[in-house]
Amino acid sequence: MKKDVQKAGRCFEEAERLLMEGVYLKAIRQFTKAISINPRFAEALYNRALAYYFLKDFKSAIPDLTAAIESNHLYKDAYMQRGICYFSLSGYSDALADFNKAIELDPASLTLFELRGVVKFHLRDYAGAVSDYDVALSKPGYSTDLYYFRGNANYELGRLDEARADYLRGIEVGSRLAQQAFEDLFT
């Protein structure tokens, strides 16, 4: 048993190195070896899912992320990553559920509010998107494109003054997307 744990650990370490080097297919094979020794190895499942994600194989990533969550129901990053994969496959309702759970586990994560805001926008919950963008913009370290995103949601709500102000603030902080939207909609 102890030898199996050590072998799984060695496979995992090699796979992690390969993942960091961008050698995703070989990393997947090494993570698979570690998982075959310990099927509930949440970190190996999560990292194999990341390798699939980097290969844009979102459908293969989702079962690994689900298994990682089943092994550790408090694995916030697995919920977040699975939400990103669902979003990439236009599974907005599933993505929203995962981002809600991730926020429940880490309510201080501004990134999660940004991601959930994007999903809400795609679900046409523009007021909900604005609310999440407000939270994400409430502290330093936000993405400059958040003003663009919030501007779009305000525009969809018919709040043209707020949309214009968001795009202009986005331009001030260097968002090219905000610049383009402002030019398209207000000039």
C-alpha cells in the first residue's frame, strides 16, 4: 500500500512537471497512471483536467473535475475550472451552478464574481451580471475589461449613461474592448 502511494506520488510529480512544460498529452498519461493507482487522487484528477483544458478538450476535463469534486467537496478550484469548461461548451446553467458553489466556498474571490457575471450576461440576467461586476470591481486587482463587460450589461438594460461611463472608465484603464465598444455605440 505504501509503495503504491509512493508510486502514485512519483507519477504525479512527473505529470506536474510535464504539465508545466506544456507537454499535455504526456502529462495526461502520467496523471492517468497516478489515478489508476489511486482513483480518488483529487489533485491528479484536477491536474489531468487542466491538461485536457489546455488542449481545449473540455468534454474530457469535466468528468475528471467531477471526480475531483466527489473526492473533495470543498475543492473550490475544481468547481471553478468545471464552470469554465461548461461555459466553453455553452453550458451556461451548469457553469452558473459551479460558480455559485465556488463563491460559496470562497466569497472573497473577485475572479469568481467576474466569471459568474459573464455567465449571467450570457443567460441574459443583465442586472445579475452588473451586480457581480460591481463586486469584482470593488477591490484592486480587477481585470481592466470588467468595465467593458459591465458596460455591455448596462447597455442591454437600456442604461446608456451608465454604459457610456463604464466604457469611458475602461478606456482610462486601458481596455481595448471598451474602446471598441464606445466607438461602435457612441460615436
